[in-house]
Amino acid sequence: MKKLHEVDHVIVTDDSLNLRIDGQDYRFALAEVSPRLLAATAADRANFEISPAGYGIHWPTIDEDLSIDGLLGIRHKPPFHGQQAAI
């Protein structure tokens, strides 16, 4: 399985999500990225799972999922299938 991102150092405070992604530290305001995390208890915030491929983080007790690409603003183009139309 190809690992998309190396995610560690996940800390959720009362107002921010702090992550180390691919060796770089990031801080995201909870109000901007997750109203559910913002409203969650400290225990719920501490209960998370990082996907094995590094594509996201899941908080099972509040049913919240955040993609790492989404947090970083990375967009992927869908693969091209078929023939190019003649102009």
C-alpha cells in the first residue's frame, strides 16, 4: 500500500488541530475545519485513528473524518479515460 502522507503529532486543543504532516507542522482553526471537533469533548477529540495510508483522520465517537489533502488544499485531477475528442 502506497502511503500518501506521514501523519503524526496529532493534538486537538479547544480551538485548533495541530498536526505534523510529512515532517512539517501545521495548525488549523477548528472553527474553519470541523464544527464537530470544535463542539466535542476532550475525550472525544483524543479518540482518533489515522488511516494506514495517511489519507485522513477519523474520530469514531463523533463520526468525523478529515482528509489530509483537504486540509492542505490539495486537489487531484480525475484520471483521463477514453479518446480525446477531435476539434
